[in-house]
Amino acid sequence: MDMHHLTRELKQPGDSKIVLLVADGLGGLPMEPGGLTELETARTPNLDALATRGVLGSSIPVKPGITPGSGPGHLGLFGYDPLEYVIGRGALEATGIGFELGPRDVAIRGNFCTLDGAGNISDRRAGRIPSEESKLLAIRLREAKVPGIEVFVEPVKEHRFVVVLRGDGLKGDVHDTDPQITGVPPLDPVAHDPASQRTAEMAAKFIAEARRLLAGEKKANGVTLRGFSAKPALPSYEEVYGLRAAAIAVYPMYKGLARLVGMKIVGSAQTLAEQVAVLREHWNDFDFFFMHFKYTDSTGEDGNFDAKVKRIEELDAAMPEITALKPTVLIVTGDHSTPSYLKSHSWHPVPTLLVSDCCRTDGCRKFGEAEALHGGLGQFEAKYLMLLALANAGRLAKYGA
Amino acid sequence: MDMHHLTRELKQPGDSKIVLLVADGLGGLPMEPGGLTELETARTPNLDALATRGVLGSSIPVKPGITPGSGPGHLGLFGYDPLEYVIGRGALEATGIGFELGPRDVAIRGNFCTLDGAGNISDRRAGRIPSEESKLLAIRLREAKVPGIEVFVEPVKEHRFVVVLRGDGLKGDVHDTDPQITGVPPLDPVAHDPASQRTAEMAAKFIAEARRLLAGEKKANGVTLRGFSAKPALPSYEEVYGLRAAAIAVYPMYKGLARLVGMKIVGSAQTLAEQVAVLREHWNDFDFFFMHFKYTDSTGEDGNFDAKVKRIEELDAAMPEITALKPTVLIVTGDHSTPSYLKSHSWHPVPTLLVSDCCRTDGCRKFGEAEALHGGLGQFEAKYLMLLALANAGRLAKYGA
């Protein structure tokens, strides 16, 4: 479990500043055994200088061998046990497109599908309908009338969209309506528990409305609904850590995750330089800053080793402006590894760097995966990182007399 | 949780001897980044020779980033999960002054306070009353008569004292009576649960008696009570490990903590040399010896780097006499770090040394924080140390067939 029972008891105020810089998918792999990773290949004089002053370690996002998505990856770094706090798929999808969920909402992933004359599914993804077509259909679904509640529909990509049902007495425990096979009709929405009965009924009405609105379509004349989920109940940073926290992110998913733990989204930066400018501008208003850098992940996902190296060097070049603000604690890490070699997220521990006046320097001289193995933080589960941040910032009282 | 479900099942007898030498607050920090810690600065030829023969590691007292007090710090080393076993403040205070709590006791921290004519608190610490004055008042409170139970009062320091209520049907869950502010009267003792109702009533009678006995005092004419707590229910070393355990400590707090887990307090040593003599004298009577060395902590708390270095060298000089006894397993560690740089306990992992014939030597040559990062024990939570001690002593059977 997470350590919030401890931090709630031990948190103490201060004027220290913590910066958590998350380079998404930072960890990597060499392209051939014995080679260097992306981070080890990159020229990173500034990060290396910080590694020399600071302490290194390897962050295990969830548990050894477990590859996280963005949700669990960030929850871990934020100190919320990713095995305890689960963000439902609908809620994560809504978060990812920047939809701000409220307490009366149930979020659902919708898929357009193709139904044959008998009402059976002939294509579960509506012939891989292109985004530009599906977007218009999703917007058309906003005309669906479900008496007693509000319905929001947002396009995502290709056959996917998001539905949010807003109203009183809606719970999120409803079975998926996607039967996972073709040749059968979509399932009816069925509640797991009596408290979700009303949600199932409202979803059935939405589906009927969707059938009506899509009746003339060739490819996308039906919908299936998956991942029904309420807004996850995450206690806020203020509540569990006593921190006024700000998030400086470019992409909606990361703003959304930060918002779920009560961080305030500041600025509207589109580049790393703008993010640093926003950090400087809001320096006096917050105790904690989460900065998110996306491109170490996206280049890794593309399998573009050289591009990932360049993005890491871009990040390195931004460090002097961040350290010039003299944060009490500066952490550079990732939410998971995204090795170009695998073209996907992975389970490998993430090299992590923490700098403070009292961090106990460990003799490491370079920021990289191999060097981090000799670091003073050892290998640790990501969920403990916030404890180390708070301790180094002087924001945790002694446990027991 | 702790591992006692395993040790109860797997413990096996033997004639091996384990010595756990706890240098309180052993871990440290350099005074400037990149420098050496106290332990790394000290000349420790004997400990270095043991490091060469033995195996090193870094002990995390509770969890990463958590700074423990003496209670949780020692419980962890003793193998009792410090998050599972919590010693109430009253019980710890009583333990700290050497009061041996029994099963019918509730221990309470008392504070002398100053009440104005209206009965409101004007000073929560009775004008920081000096110990020589408050001691006499605490002794006077022994005259308090509370029919049906026994009352013990022990002086502590300045405005603090300890009250122990002894009787049948007393539980420890009673709210503090200290309102934490001045200008209001002390709170009445209120039970958290019905089982503690009688304790609350008896405490109210004690408070009334105290008011009567202190009526003529100028500064200390009232009391507040805090940290009501029963004796913590800790299974004994005999029970969970099958060990006859002895404690050789100078200060009451550490004797008290050892007593709580069923160790026998042996000798009345006042110096390290005397502690070693007591160890030698009782060598044949016990399987396990806990030796406590205080001064690495107190010098660290004073921020006196050089004095801490000297104390470590003093400890080093005592090692040959200990190893001459040929313990099967010798462990040198601390209950937490106390860096002179911070002048306080800290969360930093504690360098730990274990020597046995089968410990798997790891190539480390010196006992110190940085060297321990390369040690064979890695980083581990303190609560696992007793498992390693038992294993190296041949006192744990195989788990499963």
C-alpha cells in the first residue's frame, strides 16, 4: 500500500521547493547487448554534474517485471500505490483527452462498430474508420437524449470515443457491452451491483439513441461501451503531503493525471522552454512542481534511438535554467522505460536522480542506467519517491519518539 | 508486516551465539557534498577488517525517507515491523525512564502547567520549570489518592513527568487533556471507547488530586495528561525466535525497549569497556546479545562531527575483545542515521556489517556508507535483519520441502 497514513501524520510545513521532472519513458536499452542506452549515449553534461552532486537510484514503476501504462506510471511517482489505486479505463480515456471528470460522472470508452441486418456485429472497429469520419459521428452522438442525466460525447481516434454520463446516483460498476467476438449482437449493459443499476439503464438508453442517430451509416451503425468508471477517488497532494502542487505539462493526459491528485495546472506551455518559463513565473506560488517531458517516450515508441538521444540532450540543455531557481529538492526520473529497441513501454527500472543539500552523495558521476546501479537510492519502488522528496525537503517529522 | 509467522515456524535450536551491536545514529553525512561521513572519516582498522571478512549492506530503518525515533528504530532492528507495532507515547516515556510496565498499567505523559485564577492555562510548560523544582513536585504527586487503583508518578525533566495508573479494567484509549493552546482550561480526560471509560474516570480523579496537592504553587499549579497508552503487546524473542536474549545497555530507554521484547537486562555497565566485560561474563547464559552504544547518536545530535568520529574510533577499539569471544554472528549497525550535518535523526540508510562463517563475503574492504552500497546485503528494511542473523546462526530451518 502507499505511505499516506504516514505522510498525513508526519507532514510538516516549510518554505522548501520540490521539482519533479518526469522525462516520460526515460529508461532505455542498448540496440545490441553490451552497448549503451539512449541516456548513456546522450551528451548530458548538466545532468552528469547533478548526478555528481546528487544521489542516483533505479525506480521500479510498479513491481519487478511489470510494465505500466501512463496512469499507473505516474500514480507511482506521485506516491499513490498503482496496485491500490486503479483508474478505470473510461476515466483514464476521459482524462487523456482533457475531460475534467466530476463526482457525479461515469466515464465510458465507446467503440463504433458495424452491425449486420440481423443486428449482429460484423466488424468490432467499424472497418477501422478514419478519425476524420468518426469525429463527426461522435459529435452527432451529442444529440442523444437520455432524460434525467447529461450526456457528453468526445471524439478520440479512429473507432474510439468517450461518453460521460453525468447525474445523481450513477455508479461505475457496469459490464462491458463489447462481446469481443463478431457474429453476435452487442451485450446489454448489465450492472455488477444494485448501486450501478441506474447507470446500466441510462447506458441502454444512450445505446438506443446512438443506433437511431447512426441508422443511415454503412460502417459505423452501432456502438459498444467498455470500461465504465467513476472518477477515481484520489486524496489530494494538499491532503496527504501538505503541498501546494502545480503541474506544468503539454499533453492532456498528464494534466489530467495531475488534476486527479489535486495539482493545479499552470500555464499553457507548448515547448520545454515555455515550460521552464512557466516554472519560473509560478515559483513563489507553489511548494511542488511536476514538469512533464513527453518526447523521450514518443521517440522510444517510434523505435528511433537517435531521436530519443537528441530529446534527452534537449532536456539536459534545459537543466541550468531549472537549477538556477535553486529548488531544495530536484528529481529527474521517468514514469517507466520506453526502450527504442522494444518500441514500447517496458518494465526496466528507471534511472533516477535526486539532488538536495542532504541527499548523501554516492560517488556516481554520470546520469545513466548502469551508473544508477551504484547509486545511494538503490532500487526502489516508485511509490517511495515522494517520501524521499519530502524528507530531503525537510517536510517530514520524525516517526515515533 | 514482520516475519514472525515465518520465524515461529522455522526457528530451530542451536548453540550458536549472535551479537547485535547497535551504534545509535551510526549513519551520517559529509559536512559538504562529496566529502566523507563521520564513519568514513574515522580510523576503524578493526571494523574494516571485519568488513573485509564479512558482508555489508544498508539498513532502511522504516521505509525510504522515514526518520524514526528510538522506539521504531530499535523495533525494526529487533525484527518487529515498526509500522505494525506502535509504542504509545506514555509507554515510551515510561520505558525511557526505566519504569517496568505491567499488563494492568496505563502510562501517561504528564506536563506541569500554570493555571490562572479562572482555571485557564496561562503557560503550558509551567514557565519551563527547572528539573530540580519539578522533581520535588512530581514526588509530591505520589500522595494523590485514587481509590481502587495504584498510581505511580515519576519525574522526567523540566515540566514533564510520567504517571502510571495500575488496576483492573484499564485500557489506554483516552484523549489528551492538553488543549495545545493557552487561555482555556485543560480538557477533561475523555475515553475513545467504552473499554477505556474507567481509565478516563481514574485520570479525572488523579487530576483533581493533583490540583489539590499543587494548589499553593505559583508556576506549577496544574497538570495536563497526554499519550495515554497500555504496555505494548510485543511477543518475546523466546517466542518468535527461540532465543534467550540479553541486553547490555547503559541508558534506561534502550533497556526498556529490550525489556519490551523479552530480553533480560544484564549487568550495570556504565562504559563500553564495562559493557564488553558484561558480555564476556554472561557469554554462556544467552544465545543473543544486544549491545547498545549511545554516543554516536548524542554527538551527532550535538552537530559535533569530530566528536562523533572519535566515538566511532572508541567503538572500533572495542571490537577485538568482542570478536575474541568468537560469536557465530556479529552484526554492527545503527537504529538510524544521526548526521552531524543535520543535528538530528535522519532517514538515510544505515551502514550495516554482518560477519559469520557463511555470510558470503562481498569484496568490501571498509566499513562506511559509500562502501556499503556495494555490499552483499544490498539495501534492506531493518525488520529483515533478524532473519539474516538467525540464518547465519543456523537457527532457521528450510521453508517448505
